[in-house]
Amino acid sequence: MLKPKRLPAEKRKRVIIRAAIEVFSESNYRVAKISDIAARAGVTDPMIYKFFSSKSILFQEILKKTSSKTLQDFLEQDFFYMEKITCKEHFRLAIEKSLFSYFSSMEKYRKELKIYFQAISEVDEPDIEKVLKDSYQNYASLYESILQKGAEANIIQLEMSAKAIAWDIIGFMIHQSTLFLMGFYVEEDTKKLLNQRVSMWIP
């Protein structure tokens, strides 16, 4: 009988991460066990530890990969290609499109989103706190940079600092994500609220 083909290390690692996402999202970070993740991935506990030295490191890897994927998707869609944005209305529309791209992805990445909210309750663990802060800081810095470029090009006028607006954008994203996970998210209401917010951010 032929032995099952061994997976390359990188593919095995992806299988483990996917299994961990399933297990963490079904329970939570504190309750989930490495043995549960190993069983879901079809590997042994020592195999998990070959790639991740602890449950915390595995949890952090999920947070990092989710953050990286969110930023990558945002950049690939190129909402803020400045040569196409010639007026305030275009800039406002780009903000709205970028945020709705995120909101539209919430169902697809529901499990990862649940894990992010779990991470907020684990901020007393310094390494998790750092990963979480870095993630949100990256999102905010991206919007801050975009707003500053728009202002420098005289496309928009800002009545608040770009940094303050960027963090308010992140706050709006977190709020809508919370409503989504709780089952209270209504797309049409979010569109109306977002339109009002954008008019406040970019008067």
C-alpha cells in the first residue's frame, strides 16, 4: 500500500492555520486546545509545535495574516488612484467604495472577524496587544496618508487632522463589524450613515 503523500511544509502550515481559524472561531482563544486544532488539521500535536511554539504564537499568526490580507485587498483595488480623483466628490466616493469593499467581505471572513474581536479581550497579553495595535495602526496610517495626499493636492479641505479622521474611519469600521457579528448590520442603514460621515470627514 502506498503511503499518503507528505504535504510540503508551507502547505502543511496553511492547513494548520485554517484549522486553527475554525477551532478558535467555534470556541475562543482561551478554551481552544492545541489538540483540538491538531485533530481538525489531521496532524499530531508535535506537528503543530513544529511550526508554532505556542497557542499564542499561532493565534498571533492568524491576526497578522488577516490584517495583511485586508490591506492587500484594499491596495489591489486601488480606490485612491490620484490621477482619477480630480474633485472632492470623487474623493468622497472613493472613501465610501473602500469601506463598502470591507463591509462586503465581512460574511466571507466572518470567522477571522470573530477572532479579531476575541483578540481585543486578550490585550493584557503583551504580544497579542502589539499585533492588534499594529494592525489597526496600519489601517489608520493608510487612510491618514490618503487624506493628506488629497489635501496636499488641493482636492479636499480638511477641518480636522488627517490622523483624527483616519481613526474615526477605523472606529466606524469596528462599530459596523460589531453590528454585523451581533446580527444587527443593515446595509442600507450603513450606506446612509456612511454618506453622512463622509460629508463630515470631507466637508
